[in-house]
Amino acid sequence: MRNWADLPAEEQRVLREAYQAELDRAPRTCTLDEKILRFAAWLAERDVAFSAADLSPRQSG
């Protein structure tokens, strides 16, 4: 499984756009934890690992 943080920005963008269709069909939630769980599950089906830690801005080195 690939880590979300290791994906190129363009691939992350494409996945976020593809996930929008899933959001449009899913029941609404305001809970951030639930949103993270749903996105992580969707990404896992695509061999990508995602967690709340991935919400933090990237640190430049």
C-alpha cells in the first residue's frame, strides 16, 4: 500500500476529484473523524493509506 504523503501532488488531486463523486452519493456528515474514515476506506480500495496525520501541511525541508 502506498502512503498518501508519498503520492505526487497531481495524483493526490486526481484522487480527490474522483472521490467527489463518492461524496455526492454518501450520506452527509459533519464529523471530521467520519470524513477521514470514509476517505481512508475509499483510498484503501485503491491501495493508498491515509490517516488524520495526512491532514497536516507538508513540512518543507
